[in-house]
Amino acid sequence: MPLLNSLLGIVWQYLREACGENDYERYRARTLERGENLLSQEAFFVERLELKYARPNRCC
């Protein structure tokens, strides 16, 4: 059973990384380390979405 719990934990962390759920936590740690101003979580994700969709893509 401990092996299964460990495996599920690893899979869960992988899914969080793949979905970008850890991005804000990583950004927050780096920004505080540098002593820069920190965006709110909402502002951070809005900025990420704007960057993602501001670039032209090949679709349409």
C-alpha cells in the first residue's frame, strides 16, 4: 500500500506540473528571492493567458 500511495503522489505532482498549477508557486518563490514586486495570483494567470494568446498561431 505505501508503494501505491507513493506512486499516486508522483502521478499527482506530474499532473499538476503538466497543467501549470505549480507555475504561480514557482513564480512567487523566484520573485520573493529577487526582492521584486509580486503579482496577485489572478493577475499572474491573466498575464500568462494574454502572453499565450497574443502570439499568432497557425490555426484559422
